[in-house]
Amino acid sequence: MTSSSSSPSQDAKRLAHAYPEGLRADALMEEDVAWKHDMDGERDGDQFDRSERAALRRVAGLSTELEDVTEVEYRQLRLERVVLVGVWTTGTAQDADNSLAELAALAETAGALVLDGVIQRRDKPDPATYIGSGKALELRDVVMETGADTVICDGELSPGQLIQLEDVVKVKVIDRTALILDIFAQHAKSREGKAQVALAQMQYMLPRLRGWGQSLSRQMGGGRGGLATRGPGETKIETDRRRIREKMAKMRREIAEMKTGREIKRQERRRNKVPSVAIAGYTNAGKSSLLNRLTGAGVLVENALFATLDPTVRRAETPSGRLYTLADTVGFVRHLPHHLVEAFRSTMEEVADSDLILHVVDGSHPVPEEQLAAVREVIREVGATDVPEIVVINKADAADPLVLQRLLRVEKRSIAVSARTGRGLEELLTLIDDELPRPSVEVEALVPYTQGKLVARAHTEGEVLSEEHTADGTLIKVRVHAELAADLAPYTPAATA
């Protein structure tokens, strides 16, 4: 009798032809369990490793490697199949629908596929399961019917609500805050942005840590390894919380150090008397597009929520030649999580320390007044209520003319523009020039050509009203701040008379 041997890959090919696809796995197991005299008869000793060899056997045709870009994009969408849940407590039915539509946009930005959305009318969310026990059972039926693997609630849930709702629907449950934090984690690019997002995530997760089994077992109490076991000791979950608090303290120190660097830059601009303008507004209102149009900054522009998180400061010039800085800030959203407001407070200080706020609102949004109210609430939290504000109604080319008229009538200091087509940008620049604080002292001086630095400072730090080159020097009439006025004083007509 001739014995034949074959490699594992040849065995797999033979099985692929010999068995239907549904029976291949069974056939492979049968092959491993079956006794072969020519192979197994020569083995000696206990065969305890047979199950390990079967577990490591390679099966052809099970690779999930992505083939092309299209498949990569599809895989990104099908990572999470979600059902949205909202509780309608105040306002109209349209307000509730708009809120859930925004939650759907947030979910899609995070890379999820929205399958369904449900809203419940209640006076207040249920303290146990957010939507009540009966509605939670109905939600479980919706989840099973759609094949969803995640439920997203339009609100911030307590740890107890998350646990109890998960127990009923049998799939993962997250809230609006966790969803926004996930988007921020995906889009943060700079070191400061990543640190701020990490701090906000740890603040959110700290009260939501769960443990079971060994996580709740206690370590030995006091003493130095001897017989003394005074006290119950820490449980593992308590140890985890302590470590998170230590990491949070470290993150706060790092963010404070980064804040110092940004503060130094702001002090330099203040020393040079350069006015600053901050662009604030709802997410996806077109702030980055406006910054690119006004300064050519080249910041990422994408039709997505929170596409850009890191603040960008660029130099700009008014039609009259005055220099100023234009800062793009993080976008805001309704019910912005308190953790994010705290973590990004140092970034939002660009708004509080500015001389003028360009409040960008999406004119094509169904209810732009809600966006204005949400942004102003955050501006109030960071202490920027005293800063002058211009409401810039963007996307005017796609907006309803009646909505534009209503906004322009209600908001006294407002202008309609389109960052895509360039409509209204010249008028906006003129309005910025008019609203920026002007130097308080008007000076006329004949500056010698040997003091050309003073003329250059007058152009960069002040507002030049007239300039004439004469045989004795530059005759200049400017409006400047007090410090530069003192430097020009020796060359004024009164000083030279």
C-alpha cells in the first residue's frame, strides 16, 4: 500500500471541491478528528495538542481585506448601524424633528448608517430608561426589525439610564455627548486639540466606569506586605478612577502650558496694537470657507459637522489698509456638552479676547434663529458678551429670500454673504473696517527720511489719512495710539516751530 501526503493548503482545496460551502467547516473538523493509521499511528505520547492544531488551521476564503476605495468607504459607513431616539419635552413637533435630523447628521459624520429614528412625547425624560419601560420594549422591537447594533439618544444620559436601557434593548446605547466626543476625537489634528478632546472624554467616562467580577474585588489593605491588612483596600474600579483623575490632572497641566504659548502670541499682537477679529458660529455654517475667502488661508473645507477643530489665525487687511488678525474657532452646536466647553475654554478665549466677532449663521438652515441662540449661549459662557458682533448670514445663494429678509430685519448689525460665490464679501470687508476700533490720537508730522521706521509703524499700527513726500521728509497725517503719538511728537509742527 502506498502512502500519500498532502499539505494543509492542498487539503483545503480538495475539501472546497468535495463539499458544498455550508459543510466545509464541518468537513475540516472531521478531518482533524478522524484517525489515520499512517499519520497518527507513528505518534507517541498524549495527544493534548490536537485541539490547538485544529484551532490554528487556516481556512481559505475568509479574508476581509478591503479591495478598493469604494469598499473602504462602504466599510466605514457600515461600522455602526444605528437607531435614533429623541424625547420631545418642549417646543413644536417641527422642533423635535429638526433636533433628530441634526442628531442624524452627527451620526453620519461619525461614520454611522442611520436606519430609523423615533420620538416620544413626554413632560421630562424617564429617570430609569430615558423613554420609559414600555417604550423601551417597543424600541427593542425596532432594533430587532432593522438589525441595528447601536441606539443613539438625543440627550445626555446618566450612567443608570445607559445601563438600564441597554439591558432592555440588548444593544449598545450611547448619548449625544458621547457621539460629539467621538467626532471630535476623529477630527482633532493638533497636539492641543487632541489633548483637549482626551480631557473631555475622560471627564465624561469617569462617572460611567463599570465593573464586574474581578473589577470589584479589593486589593489588600494597609501595611507593608506583612500580616497587617488594615482597611478594606481599593477595588480595581476605584484604582481605575484614581488613574483617570491623575491623567486628567496631567492633561490640564499640558493644556495650561499650551495656553501660555497662545497668550504670549496674543500679547505680542496687543503690543503691536493689531486688532483681532474672531469668526464664531454654528458647526457647518461656513466659517472656514469664509476665512479662506477673506485671507486665502487654505483651511480644510468639508460639508460635515466639526470638520475643523483647531483654531487658525491669519493676517488680513481692510480696504483702507489697516492690518488685523482673523481667527477661525471651533464650531458650536445645540446642547454642546459641558465637558467640551470646559476643555476648549482656552481655545474659545480667542473669541473673548477679540475686538470684533463675526457670528456666522447658515442662511439655508430651516431655523437659523436656533443656531444664533445656541452660539450666543456659548459666547456668554466664555465671557465674550461685551465684544461687538456682526451677524454674517452665509450661504445666501442657497437660502430662502424670505428667511434672509427676516434675519436682516431682526438682526440690526447683519449682512448676507456667500463664501462660495463671493457675494457680499466686499461689503463685509467695509463693515469690518468700520466696526474695528480706531486709534484715538490724530497726529500730523514731518518725519525725516532717516526715521523711516516711524512711517512704517504708522502704516502697520495706525490709520494713515494722508501721506506726502517732500524735500525735508515724509509729511504724514495719521490716527494712532498714544504710544506711537508720543514717538511722533518731536516731528509735529508745534515741536519744530
